Amino acid sequence: MVLDRLRRGATGRDPKKIPDGLWEKCPSCQKTVFKRLVEERLDTCPECNHHFKMTAPRRIASLIDDGTWQEWDANMTSADPLGFVDGKSYPERIAQQQAKTGLKDAVLTGRGKLSGLDIGLGVMDFSFNGGSMGSVVGEKLTRQFERCLEARIPAVVISASGGARMQEGVISLMQMAKTSAALARMREGRVPFISVLTNPTMAGVMASYASLGDVIIAEPKAMIGFTGARVIQETIKQELPEGFQTSEFVLKHGQVDLIAARQDLKSELARILNYLKPPKV
Ligand SMILES: [Zn+2]
């Protein structure tokens, strides 16, 4: 009862909409959990270990050694090549997303140390327009890959995205080819790339750099795929197998190499990066 009242707060509204920000409802086990505990556990549920979406700054703090992060291309923002309007203009939408998240676009990139190892890191943020990939995401990641190749340090990208950004039309689709080409040059130069898939990693992002890792890691129970299940089901007119498009399903079918819980991600990355140290040239 007390909990219920606390959850309702002063407004008496539906407890599912927790007003004071102290409590959070876990979408997986449906339990109401103390938000601070969730944060202490790197945004995972203390009851069932559900992995909540994580912001890019928190992800960087969870992986990069203190005081070693240097951000790249921090002020890059999107143009409006198509003059796109869907309810509101694209520049208005971008401004709104920037105000909401404190980010300039849906990815942060930079260089830092992970357990003492130099890496280039890109982290997508789903809270910025669904982590959609437009020209800024594509360009920042491409520059990340080019800098990693130049400096001969491994690249790591943490993906979280619904796919390409429709407001940039074909320019967003071009980013798939551009990032893939940059990764091909990294591969020729024998500099490793590790791709980490988090919930969700879909569509144009999964169909380009996210699936091109030398090693591909997924967080538990993430949604991973190209087209949504409903569209596939309607197209092929067949029932889809249980667990379709989850980390566990794609692991079984060879699309990812391992599943790592968020608490173990830093140590797993360090272990793999130590195996994959790029050869000196
Ligand atoms: Zn839970």
C-alpha cells in the first residue's frame, strides 16, 4: 500500500506513470524498482537483470577509464537536404531532440582507454530520434574508423538504432555504403572492429556496420534484425519461430559470436581486444 502510494506520488495518477523519478517499472518483470539501484547496476533491473536502454554518456562512463576520454567531432550537426516536413520540419525535430537529450545527434565518438587499451569508441543513443542513422551518425562513425586505421587502434561501436533516418532520405541510406567501405579499408589494414548490439539494433544499421564486426557481441534479449517481425510475417505468410529477432536466437543462428551481460561487457571487450591487437606496421 505504502509503495503504491509512493508510486502514485502527489498526483494520484496511474502508477505505471511514475511521476517523481524515484521508481521505475521494469517492462520485463513488471516489478517497480528503485531507480537508484537500477543505475548502480548500469541500468539493469535488480529483480530480473532486464537491460534498460542506456544513454551514450553513461555507456562511455561504464567502459572508458576515468579521465582518458577525448571526444571527436563533438559539434557536428545535420543539414536539412530535403527540406523535409513530417508534422514538423526536420530542423525543428533535430532542435527538439537536442534539447531533450543534450546531444547533437544520435552518436558520440571519441578515443579513450578501455582497461588501459587504446580504442576508438562510437556509442549510439536510442533516445535521440530512435538512434536513427543520418548523415551525422554515418560521417562520425566513418571518421572514427578512418582515425582508428590511421592510429592502428581497434574500433568499437555500441549500436542502438531503429535504422536509417527517413527525414534524410537517400542520404541516410548512403551512410550504409560509406561506413561499410571504411570498415573494408580497416579490414585491409588489419585493424580490428568489434560491434556490440544492444536493444534494439535494426534495419539499415544492422544491415551495415553493426553486422560487420570481426567479433559481434550482443546484450541479452536485445531485439536484433532487419525488418520488423510483423512485416516479415505478412510478407512470407508464415508463422515466425519463437524468440525470432532476439540476441539468443541470432546467436544460435550464427549472426553474433557471444552474448555478454552489461556488467561483464568491459571485461569481455578487454579480453577480446587483447587477443586482437593489430599487428605493428
Ligand atoms: Zn525486471
